[in-house]
Amino acid sequence: MGIIAIIREAFRIGRTHKSLWLFGFFVGFSGNFGTSGGGQESASTTAAPEPAFIALLVLIGLACIVGLVILKFVSTGALIEGVKRARGHGSITVGEGFREGWAHWGVLFCIALLYFAMNGASVAVLAGVTYLAWTFFGQVAVFAVGGLAVLIAVPLLVTLYIWQAFAERIAVLENRRALDAIRKARLFLHGRLSLGLKLVVTGVLGVLFVFALALIVAGPVGVLLYSLTDFWGLFPSIALGVLLLLPVCFVAVAMMGIMTSSVWTIGYLTQVEQ
């Protein structure tokens, strides 16, 4: 399938299978948005909170993080299975999606950890070589070695990303364990790197397509609300904007997640069905 055909099929699945929207939202949110650090320290002179209260907040925060991580991988598994069924003119309910995702989330988590370690090790080695070049040969060597490290890192990290995407689909669709799925994904990727690169480009274009549609829908609403601020005031307009634009944002993020996942699942299934 060509790039346009894959995007069209992924968009059709997302548009016609609304039971996938919840899973798409968690995948899209975790995949397209990062957490930002920073923040200002309080200058308040009030008494410090009790250690028990701080410990409770830490535990609640950790529980939320663990829950979101599990939901991310449950949703990943549900989307892979859901797209497979959708391509076979079937469907998956939200309950079935949670069951399928729960059955595979642990394997997907292990795969993600292994690839995180490989990515981290690759970056650490290249950064270490660059640092040694700076230590022994000075600034001039840093530019040469650093440039070479970047040239090596980019294709290496992209290859690892492609490898992981195929391993996830093999783990879910063929019910394999993490290492087994990784080994088969390596064999599958042999001679198909161009397919992986095509799917990377397709995924990016698909997400941009969904983003453009969201802007087309949200843009006129934003302009209308801005024009109403003179009549209703700022805060009522903001409240109305939140009510109108939250559903648009939810669907947009969900469709981005479905698009990203569907592209890889469609690409993999197209190859194995040949």
C-alpha cells in the first residue's frame, strides 16, 4: 500500500470505530505530548507541611503515574488488536479492548523497557566518545566527533524505533513474549528497512493531516469566541470555549493516536498477508 492509501485506511478506521477513541486518546496523549519541567519555588514563609502529608502526596502521584503507564500500554495493545479486526471488517468493543490490552500490556511494557535501555546505551556511548574527544583533543575534535556521532545516532535511533514498532505488533498479534517478539521483529526487519522508513513518514504525515483537520474545526470556533468577548466578557467566553473545544481536542488527540498505531499495524499486516 502507498502512503496515501495507508493514511486513508487508518483515518477510516478511526472515524468508523469510535470504540477505539478512548485507547487512541491515551496513546496519542502519551506519544505526542511530553511533560515539562521547571516551575517556581514558593517564597511563602508559612510552616512546612507535615511529612505524612508529603508522603501521601508522593504516594498519590506515584499511583497516578503507574496507572497512566499501565493505561498507555493497555491502550497500545487494544489499538493493535482493534485495527486488525477493523481491517477484517470486524469490530472491538471498549470492554473487549480493555481485555485484549490487559492481556498484553506486560509484554509491551517489557519491550518498551528493553528498547529504552538500548536507546539510552546508544546515546551514552556516543556522548562518551564525544566527551573523550573533547578531553584529549580539545574543542576542534568535539565538532568533528560530535557531528559524526549525530550522523550515527539519527539512523540508529530511527532503526530502533522501527524495530520496536514491529516487535509490539508481533507480540500482540502473534501472542509472543518480549524477547521472542524482538527476535522475530529483527528477522522481519531484515530487507524491510525501507518499509519502516516509509511508515515513519506515513505516521508523521497522518498526524499532521489530523492536526490540520482539528485546526479547521477549532479555528472558526476560536475566532467566534474571540469576537464574543466584547459582549459576554472574558471569563464567560473562556468557559464556553472550554466546553466547545474540549471535545474537539479529545477527538483530535484520539485520532492522532489511532493514526500512529494504525499505520504500523496496517503496514505489518500488509506484509505478512502477502
